[in-house]
Amino acid sequence: MNKAVQGPEVIAPPRWLTPVGWAALLAFPAAQITGFLISAPDRAMGNLQKIMYVHVPSAWVAMVGFFVVFVASVRYLWSRDLKHDRLAAATAEVSVLFTGLTLALGSIWGRPTWGIWWTWDPRLTSTAIMLLIYVAYLALRSFTEDEERRARWSAAVGILGFLNVPIVYFSVKWWRTLHQVQTVDVTGAIGSAYAISLLINSIAFMILFAWLVGLRTQLAGLERQREAWLEEQALSRSDAHV
């Protein structure tokens, strides 16, 4: 009687992932509620100003994420350890999501404020280019099934693509732009209630970001494990027919 073929052993997720997930589930809505309760509507923009509590943290988290992609890509090229490649890919996916959210929220804010959904402002344009670079990074990963080659190509794009991130950040300083400069660079530009709300939302976004990256990295590891198991089964069947 043939022995039943068992599937690959499932690796348990890291212990920190579940509590961070619960923290994200609680912190994210709590941060939004806090922002609406403790800060009064802006004198000029009313409650529209409060989109800042989501728009700004989303942009910050996206840029932090692309820095993680840069570091993980360098570490892969140094060590050739595929776990760094999986971290870079997972972080890029999540950061692309937050970059798209940043642009969407910016357009929603810009329509009533600037009178237009989109303009080729340096900040908007450089952010859109950043999004396209990392979408191309993700697309590149599907061009080959050789994981070593895929990791090398991706690492190169992850490192070179990060050169655009400082351009996004400093664009409002280097060129005349409709977009205001970073709030953190404007002393006294916002009241304490607005600053507290922005800080709380930023922390909530970072917790959510960490959970999503951890979850996607865990899934990438399981996908790789399954692929290795399928390859092993295919080789076993091939040897059995010889």
C-alpha cells in the first residue's frame, strides 16, 4: 500500500504578529475618533483639514517602507539570504498600497482646496513616479521563476528606486509648489491638539504597517515552503518512474 503523501509542515507565525494585529485593530479606529474629538474644525477648511490625519501618516509610512526595502535589498546582496528578499518584497507591496492611499487622499483634499483633482506639482509628480517605480519592482518579480535571479534583479531596483524617495521628501523645498512644506518643518504651524492627533494617527499607521508587513512576509515564507515541497514531490515521482 502506498504511503499517503503529506503536505508541507505549516510554520507557525511569529509570536509578535497576533498582538500587533490586535493593537492595529484597536489603534487605527481609536486614532481616527480621537482626531475628530480633540481637534476643532480648521478655520478655513473646516473638517476637510482632518484628512491630514490619514494623508500625512500614510505618506510617512510609505517612505519608511521604501527605506526598509532599500536596507533589505542591500542585506540580500551582502548575505544572499532569501529571507531579506522576502522582507523587501512584502514591504514593497504594503508601501505601494500606502502610496496609492496617499495620492488618493491628496486628490480628495486638493479638489475643494486647489479646485482640481490633480496637478503636475513637484510633490505630486515625484510621488506618482515613486509609486510607478515600486509597481515596476513588483512586476519585475514575476518575470522569472529563478528565485536567486529574481532576488538580484529586485534588489537592484529596490536600491536604485530609493533614490527617488529623498526627492519626494525635499521636493517642496527645492521647487516652488502648491503643496505646503512638511508640517514638522513649520514651527508653530499647527496647534497642540492637531499635533497630538497627527502623532496618534502616525503611531497607529506604523502599527498597522508592521502587522501587514509581518503578515505578508509570513505568507511569502509559506509560499516558498509550498513551492519547495511541490518540487520535492515532482522529483520523487520522476525518480519513481526511472
